[in-house]
Amino acid sequence: MEKVTATFDIGKTNKKFFLFNADFKVCHEVITKLPYVKDEDGHPCESIEDLKNWVETTFNEALRFKEFKIEALNFSAYGASFIHLDPEGKPVTHLFNYTKNFPEIMHKKFYALYGPESDFSIQTGSFDAGMLNSGLQLFWLKHQHPKDFKQIKRSLHLPQYLSFLFSKQMVSDYTSIGCHTALWDYQKKGYHAWVKKEKLTSVLAPIVDTNTTITKRFKDNSFRVGVGVHDSSAALIPYLKRFTEPFILLSTGTWNVSLNPFARTPLNANETAQGGLYYMQTDGSPVKAARLFLGYEYEHQVKKLSQEFNTSQDSHKTMRFNPAVYQKLKVGPAPYFEWIELAQSFEKRSPFKYSTFEEAYHHLMMALVGLQVKSLRLAKGITPLKKVFVEGGFSNNEIFLKLLCILMPKMEIYSSKLAQASSIGAALLMSTKPLPKTFLNTQYKLSKQVAPVL
């Protein structure tokens, strides 16, 4: 039997399960999507019961494989999400979606008590984002739903809840606490004063090192269970194990997150006002970051263009960079698109009229990559670095990569073709084996991008 490490990677859209061998190659994978349910206000949210059932069923099936012996299990998952448990370990509320509206009355009350907002953002490394600041979900529950709040014994971040299903240990880890939760004071390196004043530490589980493992028996099998890790922080792990020179990891998907673990200057008011924030490494050290809802915007805009030009909604996937189209658009009017999520950064004017889908798509990408470059520069700050690694969906988009090369000519842009970055990061936390020097080039298929000849 081949010894393997199992990982669950729980995204907002896709739920994934992998078995990795000793060389971190995928031996088995399962990918699924689970339907959302609605909370008491009618807002869509993850079904805790469906997620729990899928995780347990999938793992039980893997335990029955005769060709593999699972020696370790870990989890990566999206952040800003709490599961509130009663004394018996059962959920008290829904898993509230971080896109849910944070009541304005609660917003005013919170910042009247603990503001001003600009100072609070600098201290917590979290720009004001409502439910996306998951710590404020606890404030909201305490003050607007006190009956529910009184039933809570522990509020677990999603990665740690998944671990709890197997380990039965209720813990917190640094990466989950540090991802724009507004719980952590990065200046004082501990829970923020507001958390203690609201007496929320009683429902927050003890903090353990993200490398912590718990040996458990499950279905007559003995294996080590990890405590889970936030997915963006997990994606950084393979790169930090391989490279010592500074870099930025641009993790792309629904959110495009620029992660700079080498920044040494603290966040300032100007950076937080532009969306700058902190994530946290497994050892509790900060990662300067900037986020854009770029993938979400991209999908919406491409769908609109496909309908307008009556083309297949998949036609953009094979679109190549066209220097002639780029040169034509570059000297013409600036692109204008009615963003649904991204902030408008130009004056209102009539939309540009395009003759072809190719033209429209190139102009869309020019607009989006322009915003992406600003976000990358925000995360970079004054850090002396030259490398940007692009992983996730946009690492397969030639036009995105070529435009990055054009707009950031002094940077080395690399694409990474592996889709399991977070899962491998979670698996690496369970391993004492050093990462092979050729791992990123072979497994991640790192490819240095070259600017087009114009």
C-alpha cells in the first residue's frame, strides 16, 4: 500500500479532495459543487450539513482504497466564515455568507465604540468590509441575535471546523484569525482590545500553531489530523519553502489576492483606504496584501460581451494576445465598462463601440489588468522584489499575462499551472520531508513570461 496524505480544499464554488504521495503528486482526486441553502433572511449560504456529509462520506470512501494508506489529513478552506457550535458540538446558526449585508445600524454602533475607522483598519490590517470582517459577525450576533449568541460554546473558523469533525478538538490558527477578520491587533500581536471588551474570547477557541497535528483513530484507522489552514496562506507555503528571495504571489480566482510575505513596513492609512490589508503566515507573521474582486467581475463582463456579439461563452478561453488590436486600442479612447463590483475610476461616458468580440475582449482585459497592476503595486510597496508568481485561473490567460509584462516591464512574471496550490500547502504542513528543488518547476510548471514584440 502506498502511503498518502489526504487534503480537503473547500472553496466557495468547488469542493476538492486529494490524495498526495510522498512526492506530493496527486494519486486521487474528487471535485464537486454543493448547492447553497438560504439563511433566515433569505440570503444564500453554505449548507453546513451538506458540507459535513460530503467531507465524511468522501473520506470514508478513501479509507477503503486497498492501494493507499492514509497517514495524515489536513484542510484548506476559504476565510471570513465562522461555524458557531453549542456545547454538544452542533451548529447554532447557519454558516453566514460573507456577502451578506452587515446592518448599517451595527456598523455605526461598532465604530462609535471602537473607531475611528481609519485607525481601526491600520491596527487590524482589515479594511471596512462588513461581514467579510468575520469578527464583526460575532458582534452582530451578540447585539442583534442574543438568544443565538448565548447558545454558542465555540465559534470555529471554517478550516478548524473541518478539522474538528475528525479530531474533536476545538482550536483556532493564526492564518484564519489573520485574514481580514478585524479580530487581531497586528501592532500588539494579539486579539484586539474590542474583542476582550465584548468578552468574545470566551467563544474563541485556543490558538495553536498551524503545524499542530493530532493523532486520532477513525474507522479502525490511525492517522495524524492537521488543524486546517486558510487557503490563501496555504497557497504561499510551497513558494516560501522553495524561494528565499522576495516575491509576490498573485493568487487568482473569484478574488485576485496579491500576497507579499516580505514586506517589512506596516500598513498605513493610505494603503488601507485603497484596500490594502494583512493576511498571516502560519507562524503568526504578517503578509501585506491587496485584493480585487477581479475574477467575479471578469466572468460577469465576459458573459455580457458574449451575448452582445453572439459568441460562445467559452470563446474567450482560447483568445490569443493580438499585438495589432492592442496597438489600435492603446492609442484610442480609454476603456469604459460598467463594473458591477469594482470601483469606477474614470468619468462616466458613452461605452466604446467595438467592431469585434476580439477588440472588446482585449479592451476589457486592458482595463482589468490596469486595475490589477495597481493592486500589485499596493501589495509591493517599497519591498525590493522582482518576481511575481501568478497562480489560479488567470495563469492560463495569455492576454492577462502579456499585459502584466507590458505594464510591469521591470518585473519577472511567472505563470504557475498547478491548480492544487492550497491543497499542497496543507499537505506540506503535515510533512517533515524537504521540498525537492525541482518541485515548483515540475509540479507547478513555472513558466517565465515574455513581453510581446509590439
